[in-house]
Amino acid sequence: MISLWVGVLVLAGAAVALAPAGEEAELSMPGIESQKAFDLLDERFPDGDSQGAEAHLVFQASHGRKMTATENRAAVEETLGVLEGGDQVASVTDPFETDAVSDDDTIAYSTVTYNVGAVDLTAPAKSALEYAADQARDAGLTVEIGGSALESEVSPGGTTEIIGIAVAAVVLIIALGSLVAAGLALLTAFLGVAIAFFAVSALAVPLGLTSTVGILALMLGLAVGIDYALFIISRYRDERARGSGPEEAAGRAVGTAGSAVVFAGATVIIALLGLGVVGVPELTKIGMGGAGAVALAVLVALTLVPALFGTFGRRVLPRALRKPAEPQVRSPHPLPTAVGKQGLGTRWARFVLRRPVPVLLVAGIGLGVVALPVLSLELGLPGDESKSAQTTERRAYDLLSDGFGPGFNGPLTVVVDMSKSEDSQATTAQVVETLRAVDGIASVGNPVISDNNDTAVLTAIPQTAPTSSETKDLVQSIRGKVSGLETATGSVVLVTGTTALNIDISEAMSDALIPYLAVVIGLAILLLMVVFRSILVPIKAAIGFLLSVGAAFGVVVAVFQWGWGADLIGIEETGPVMSLMPILIIGIVFGLAMDYEVFLVSRMREAYVHGTSPQEAIVAGFRHSGRVVAAAAIIMTSVFAGFIGLASPTIQTMGVGLAAAVLFDAFVVRMAIVPAVLALLGDRAWWMPRTLGRVLPNVDIEGEALNTRAPVSVYASDAARN
């Protein structure tokens, strides 16, 4: 088995070494107006260079001087001469000929267009761009570079990720009490995530996967891989402590904790694949990549982890259990009652059982308070304005805003389809006149007409910034104004551009949220009904998830919109939350929340079906799984938090949101609300109608069938040990 997985790793590594580099695809969403306009442009202007990388060289004169001064004009012309005719350069505009100089003559810009995408730009082409900028700086000008030409994929490595993994390793060592056991969990997680990351990288070109897909697969695969290995290792050690031999203990661990891993992983996979119902191709790809990483983590946990038990032998066990003991006779149902020394999990469970209503109120109200910032949630897609002020892209953005207005960085593209219009010239003139009369428009450029005179393209510059609510209202206002022209002229007028596309996608995300929740929660409740054979437990699990994800969104709004603690994690600029984040975080968090529900409550159900009272079943669940679930939550939180240091607003938002959600879900919902609700429900928590019980399959996640065939001679019973 070990050789098989090593072989798969080698093949995946060879595949990524031979695969071409993938290109970062533009965000798109079929069916929305802005996307229809983009598709029409591709059809009517097939020779356009919209697919090529673009750079903006932004020049600023020194204090008290103007760009139109003779020496500054000469410096700009010399700089652009270095780029013209260069490798991969399609065109270079002269700011003095294209009216690209600010009203006060202090700022000017040149647009450099390439005939290849940003990913395919060669190092010499990028070096030439930077060399040209340096040459202008030597002449006394301030020069910054914006656009896509210098953008690169986000690296998956960094200091914060190493810190997160180090924290996970320390928690594993403390929880398992064995360097070997901790190393085993990390080793299997690393192997699974390496295969997943290699697979995503190798399939980047044929499937159009971006770097965000790879990083999310890395993040999720690492987090769940460590957790799944931890749960199986913990159950294996419990079985060995009860006296089972290595093979018997491994079989029982996979038959019980392994079954929980399968169903926990299935909920995560369902939630991630459910992202496909939203209709955004990028979200679908992210979901598929993450689901593949989780599936690999499950397979590794079920096959490679028990194989390594055989390799490491007794070294997987804590030091106290490595010495052989005399066998004793025990009951085939090894779930104890609570006697003797009680651990922290047991004491906490009994505390909740004595005070279920106060615990439920405090936990629920606390999460509600943390979730209050959600009421101020604003969605958008970040651009260069969200980058660090240390980057040249952000400084170029600021210079363009200062020189040409805040709306210059978010121009609107108006596409006029005149294929059914009788007079294309008159139609174009009416559209231009209508646009210039709309409040909030700073300027409207001259129209560009296609060769067949069936399409006109205009550029409208808003007066407000791309991510402002005023610009969103402006887009809707334009669409309302031009609707009358369509009837009168027989044309179709579409508003697009990056800013309009971001607005449309944000609205589509909001509209898709309820259907997505219905699909994911419905399927997961059905799955949990199969696992727990209960009606109320799955419903309680779904409600608890809504509380934890609401609190996580509250943290995201407070950090990324309000700026609370933003300096601590390197967020220099606050603004709207990325529009993809709510659905993406909901999908991931729902699956992870069900992980803890399955691992914790399955041990409670295991005790209940073996005859323990509902209250003592809760205690048994915490005695066996409380410490492990807490350790798993800390590990997963540290892994997610480790990605906050990446210079990507998408990854940073996911890191903060997922880390907060895991903490709230594990320590507030599962550790406080769940036992409180189960204590109040009593036997009713495990009720299921007989008719439904006969229809649903019995998956025996508690391993009851294993206990009916258990060997009689084992080590000291749990009751004696506890």
C-alpha cells in the first residue's frame, strides 16, 4: 500500500513537470448582461487584442513641474522608444497624442499592449518594461506600472503557512503524546495534499484551472488530511488500549472512525460540488479542485494510515501503552459509564448537562452578537486598489485616480448591437447623447465601429470609484436609460467592462445564495439522517452551522470592511468583501462543520445504541472525542490562518473566514450548543419514524456489527480505566 501511494505521488509529480503552465482566466458568468456583451465583442471583433496582457506606464512630473515640459516629453518619448518594436509588444500609445495627460498636466500615462497573455510574457519582455520605467525615473519622473503585465500567480509557500503547520505539529504531539504518531498524521496529510496539488497543476491547461484552485486544494487537503488521520489514529490507540492486537485494532479503527471519516468527507465533497449550481465557472472549478483534495484525503486516511500502523508498530502508541499487559475479559460493548478519574471533556459535558438552558442562551446570543456586522455586508471584486501601497500596481492606481478621477480605473464599456437597426449612425449618436446626459458620467469617448457597421463600442468614465455603491447605482441607471432606445432604434445596448461584470456577478451571487443553501443543506441533512438515524440531530446540525457561519461573516466584515485588526494581518486597504466569498465560505464551512458533528455525535450515538442513557451518551461522546475534536479544530484553524499572509485578497478573506468559522463551530456550536440541545431533547433526539427507518439504509457507523464478533480476551475494560 505504501509503495502504491508513493507511485501515485511520483506519477503526479511527473505529470506536473511535463504539463504547460496554466493561464489565469478572467472571471465570467454565463447569462448575465455584462458577459453577453463580452461574448458579442469576441464575435464582432475577432482580431481584437483583448486577450493580450496590458500595462499602464504612469508618469508624474516632479513637484512644481508639468509633464508637457520639453525635457519631460523627451524623457517619455525616449522611454516609449525602448518598448516599441520589442518582443511580444503589440502597440505602445503616446500620451501626448492620445490626450492621456491630466488637466493640470502633472500626470500622463501610456498603454502598452502585448500580443500574449500575462502568463506567457517572457522574462525579457517584463525586464524591458521595468528597464523603461527605471530610465524615466533616472530622468527625474515618478513612474509606476499598472495593468496585468506584471501580475503573477500567488505562490503557495510562505512564512505564515510554515507557522500554521508548526502549530499543527505541536498540537498533534500534545494530543497524541507521541512524535511518531504526530509525524504519521503529518506525513499522510502531506502526501495526499502533494498529489492533489500536482494534479490541479497538471490539469490547469486542459481544465482551465487557476492558481486559486490549487491554493484552495492545498489549504483544504492539508487541513482535513491531518484531521482525518488524527481521528483514525486516536481510535486505533483506543482499541489497542482495550487490548486488541494491531490488525484487529486497525480494522476496528477503520470500521468505526474510518466510517465517520467517509461520511464527514462526503459532506465536505457535497458542499464543494454544490458550488456548481451557482453558475460561475470559476466557483465550479474551485469546488471540483477542493472536492478532489478532500476525496484524496479520505482515501489516504483509509488506506495509507493503517498501512503505516504496521510499519511503525507500537511506536504509534503513547509510552504508557507500549509495555504489554495481562489480558482480561471484557464486555463486547466497550463503552463505559463514567466512574473514577474524569477528564476535562467529561467535566465540561456534565457542566452543560446541569445547566443546558443558560449554556444554550449564552452561546447563541454570543454568536448572534458576533454576527451583527453581517448587516453591513457589501460585496464586490477587489482590484489594484486592494493591493499593498508597497506595490507599483497600487501606486499606479492611485496616480491615475489623482490625475483623471476615481472612476478612471473602472471604465464602463457600452456595446451597441445594431445588426437589426436601420440607421447605425443615428443609433450610435442617440446612445452617445443618452450616456452623456446620465448623472454620474464624467466623460464618454468616441465610438468604435466594427467593419460591418453592426456594432459600436463606447467607453464611459464614471465620476466615482469602481467599488463604490454610487457606481453600482450608475450602471443600473444607464441600463434603465438605454432601454427606451432599444425599442425606438431596434438595437440592443449592453453595459459591460470589468466594473459592470463585478457588479453583475455580485448580484448573481446574492440571488444564488438561497438555492445553493437549499441544495447543500438538503443533501447534507439527508446524509446525516442516514448516519445518525434521527430527524432532529441533522436539523440541529444545520441550524448550528448557520450560527457559526453567520459569526464568521461578522468577523470578515469587521476585518475587511471596517478595518478592525486589519493591520495585524497586513490588510492596508478596506473595502467590499469579494462577491464570491459568501457562497465559497458557506460551502467549505458547511462541510467542515458536519465533520465535527459526525465525529463528536457519532460517539454519542454509539453509546446510546449500546444501551447508555441519553445524558451519559453525551458524556461518553465528550470523553472519547472531545479532546480529539478540540485538537482537530485547533489544527484546522492554524492551517487556515497560515494562509492569511499570502498577498491575495481572495486567499486572505478565505483564511480569516474559515479560521473564524472553525473556531466558532467547534468550540461554541459543537462543544456547547450541541450538548445543551441534546440534553434538552433527551431520547427524542434519536427518534425516527419506523417507516422512514425501514427506507433509509443502515450504515452502522457505530461499528455495532464489529462488537457482535469481538474477541472475548482483551485488556482492562474502559470502566476500570476511567
